[in-house]
Amino acid sequence: MNIKVIYFAVYSELLGKREELLKLEEGATVRLAFEKCTSILSDRDELLKATLFAINEEYVEPSTLLQDGDELVFIPPVSGG
């Protein structure tokens, strides 16, 4: 199946892109997509704990199953005051 992944803020900077098309096996979860997309990052386990995810503009858990054609967004932790 194919999904579109959109990277916000720090993910766009760390990965050097704003979005990509990702091919995954049927039954893949958000967590699996995250792990595949962030395999080059050394601190991805810490990022996973603080990241929110959305599929087709609805917040979801990392264990959520993806469907062909989904749009997955990585929403990183935000700091500020």
C-alpha cells in the first residue's frame, strides 16, 4: 500500500524534506511507518514518545493501522512560551 507522509517543523529539518510517498505492507501501523521514515535519526525513540500523529486530519495512536491512500502527519513536540 502507499501512503503520503507529511513532516512538520523539526522532522522536516532533520529529514530534509516536507513530505514523501511511502510504500508499506498491508497491516502496517503508524509506529512502523515512523520507524521506517526516521531510521536515520539516532534519537528517534525519544522523539516517538513526544510526537503526535494524525491520519487524514484526525489524531491517532502509534498502534493505529494504516490504509492505502492515507495521509500521515508527524507532529513534533513544540516548545515556547
